[in-house]
Amino acid sequence: MKILVINSGSSSIKYQLINMKSESVLAKGLVERIGIEGSRLEQEVNGEEIEIEQEIADHGVGMELVIDTLTNKETGVISSVDEINAVGHRVVQGGKYFDKSVIIDQDVKEKIEECATLAPLHNPPNLMGIEVCEELMPHAKQIATFDSAFHQTMPEEIYMYALPYELYEKHDIRRYGAHGTSHKFVAKKVAKEMSQPIEDLKIITCHLGNGASVTAVKNGKSYDTSMGLTPLEGLVMGTRCGDLDPAAVPFIMEKEDLNPQEMDDLMNNESGLKGISGISSDMRDIGEAAAEGNERAQLALDMFVGRVKKYIGSYTAEMNGVDAIVFTAGIGENAIELREQICSNLDYLGIELDSVKNDVRGATTEISADESNVKVYVIPTNEELVIARDAKKLID
């Protein structure tokens, strides 16, 4: 069985074709700058890369290019699109409707569209990808895996906001979280690395990328997570502000004469590391500037580290202890010094890092000191494999 995993963004399509018999990646690639000058496709097969530069007007053209590249006699890995049994789609927000992956039908698509108000940057292109794949691969089952599904196990006192209860009843205003597919994968992986049942563990998973979140996984289930109604709440992120005094919103709107959409754009696209540093939203750029003595870049780093520490401490308190901490995603897997800074001065919680073990990027590694009471791991996330596994399970 071969499953194509799609992550459709506003101007991009990430994809992997996975052979489920061996769970091996036959090909993976990225179509970027869709509808923008300089659009192209990059694909990797067995470590060899190809690049195709051409005009890609929309997602339909982009998916046609993906299929053509996968089936190309010289560079492809399958002879026909008919070899693709199913397409698994990453969907960011499933709201209250979905606590697991589902086969897509019209009702599912309508609910994804309804939830777009909770993830306006993500759900519309996710849905676009689904509809394009339905048209190009009518023989294949389409499956949706939701980033918010894993967090549906949070208790009511955790996911509710202290707003008038009628707002929850009328508009479903509550915390939903995101990155659930990643948090679920690395939590299961660390339990396997520790040779312990996940049901017996308290784990804090740190998905640190341009978008970032921390999750408390208690006995194998999401107990709390840093993102909320939307992916804006929680940590300092690349361009997102994270936690903010709600009163600051009308205050800034009045002082800067902003309308709601402009304020939303400021918090989502102009804040975070980018807003504090004035340099970039990329942690690598921030780190280089801080090393050269840029004070605002250093401030952005300190704020990022401090917010992660804060959540680790609060989740340890909520779960009455922690057995393992996991770092994953682009920053979590590669930022050696940042991991050390986050774990420093947490020895009162029994967390101690080994600087030699911590000198690692992008590989599953235990990085805690031998005497540490809490295990600390770097574990590369693999959301695509989770999506493919869920798709196979639904088809079977």
C-alpha cells in the first residue's frame, strides 16, 4: 500500500509518498511560491534531489506537477498515479468535531471550512489541497488528520476560558491547541526509547519551530497545551506574540488606530521574534545577531527561552512531576545552545543536561546527564508517518 501525505499551505505543498509495507519514504518534496514569481518544485529520492522551476499558477497546477514528477520515467518512483491508494491530509483545526483522523466526505469538508475561523491561515489551504486531490485522484481515499485532535482529551477545567459560559455554548470558545500530531508522535517515541508504557509516564513535549507549543502528556493523553483557541496563544514564536494581556489588544487598537483585522495581523505576523528583534523571524538569524552583540536579538532569545521554561515548570506542577522532556521540530531538534539554556537552572525539578550528549542535531538522542532524575531527549518529529499510519488504519 502506498499513501501520499499532503500538507497544503497558502502558497506551498509539502508531500511524502510512503510505502506502508516497510514505512519507507519513496519520495518527499516541496512545491513552493505557488501563484508567485519564482515558483518551483524540489523532490528528494534516496538522497538525490531534483529541482523544477516553472510557473505554478495555483494548487491544482502544483499537484499535477507533483504527480507528474512522482510518475516520471526518469525521476519518478511509481509508474502510475493509480498506485497511490490513499491521500492523507494534514488539517490544523478540527474544532470540537474531530478527536481522531477520518475519511473525508462532504460533511467533513463543511466542518473543516466552518473551523477556518479558528485557523484562518491554515484551514482554507488545507481544504484547497483536499479538493484538488479529490479531483486529480478520484480513485484514492482521502483522509484528514487534525492537529487539534490529540488535545481533545484535555479536561474541561483546562480547556475552558473564564469568560461568560454562554460564549462557550454559543460560539464554542475554548482552547483547542495545535501541533497535536507531532506531540503525539514524539510522546510515543520517547516512551519506546525509555522501554516504559506511555500510560505510566508524565511527559512534556516541546515542539519548537517557527510556530511553537509545549504539551503536557499525562498517561499517554494530552492534559494541557500552550496553544489555545487559535495557534496564537502560548510561547513566543517566529512572528506570533504568544501570551498577552487581553487588555493590551483594545489599548493598542485605540493608540495605533487599528481595525480588528489589522490588530490580528500585528499579533500573528509582525510580533514574536521578528517584532522584538527587528531582524528576522528565523531563530538562526536571531542567534547570529545576538552573538554579534545585538541587544534586541538577545532580548528575543531570552524571552523565547523564558517562556518555554515557564511552561515546563507549570506543567510539571500540573502533573505532579515529570518523567521526560522532549525537544522536537526545527529549533528543538537543532538549536544546541538553546536547549541548554532552557534546561539550565531546572535542577530543582531534577532536570540536568549533559553538554556532550547535547551536541547533536536532528537525531533521536538522550541528552540528560546520568544523574538527572528526569530524562531529556531530542526526537525528530514525523507527522507524515502518523498521518500515513492513520490513513492505513482507516482503509484497513
